[in-house]
Amino acid sequence: MRVLVACEYSGTVREAFRALGHDAMSCDLLPTEREGPHHQGDVFDVIGDGWDLMVAHPPCTFLTVSGNKWMKPEYADRFPTRHQDREDALAFVSALMAAPIPRIAVENPISVISSRIRRPDQVIQPWMFGHGETKATCLWLKGLPKLTPTNVVEGRADRLHRLPPSADRWKERSRTFEGIAQAMAEQWSKPDGELFGQAA
């Protein structure tokens, strides 16, 4: 199975699929943090290259509902392009969802995608997949089943939200949890390496 992991610099989801024998490649404007197949550049340069599955993590900076406060008129002088930035981000998500790929998962936190494009098919938490933390993550799915929790744990720490300000805070907050990446790879594949519902 050929898997494209869009907007991923960490290699976490890519490597989860590769561990099961899939031909997976990540793509991001940033270089990958883990050695492995990676296209550094625009995802639309490679999106039409015959992928069976795409897992996309579009940047949430202008999509998250927590950023709504910066859209208020009193911040217009400070952030003059904020409204257009949001429209551009929504257009990017729409283009990912419309990609010529039979099975697509778009991942994002609670965001305006729900009100401006469509509601998510599922909302998951890290604590459902072995990580004792909270971070509501929405999944918009095409041709894929919802994820089933694999290891529900007791912890409910809001660690990522409480990270101190830093230049790399956004990178730490955007990483996919290993348990979620593993669930994606295992549940959206069959044990013999076939794609869910379709031969590899």
C-alpha cells in the first residue's frame, strides 16, 4: 500500500505505516526529523502520484477556535491579514479533502473546519491510545473506519496546553502521539499488509 502523510515533519505516522511494510512517504515544507522517505516541499507536487491512502495534518494556526480572539476588530491593526489567512487555510484543507486518493484522513484540533466545511467523523484523545494526556483531535474520514481505542489509560494531564512559550512550542504541540499513529497504521491496514477494504 502506498501512503502519503501530508504536512508531517516528525515522521511519526510515516514510520508507523512503514513498520507494517507499507510504502509510506511524509511531506512537509520542513525537513523530516527521522530518516526515511520524505518530500520537502508543497504536498500538491506529489499528491497525484497514485497514493492508496493519505493522512493529512494541515497546520492549525489559522484554523483553531482558540485563535478566534485574534479575529476581533480590536486586533485588526496587529493582525491585518488574519481573516485572509483563515480563508487560505480552509481552502488548503478543502483541497486536501478533494485529493484524488481513495482513502483520506484529515487530522486537526477543534477548529473552524467543523463549521465551515463539515463536522468531523470522530474526535479522539491521546488517553484512548496509551498516553495519559488530553488533546481533543478531530478526524475527517473518507473511505476509512473510525479508530477504535487501543489502550485507555487513567491519566488526563493537559501537558501540551501548559507548555511554556518557546520558539518550538508549536512543533511540540503538533506532533502525533505514537499510540495514535500506531492505531492509524494497524486499523487502516489488514495484518497481511493490505489496505482496509482493498488489496494493496
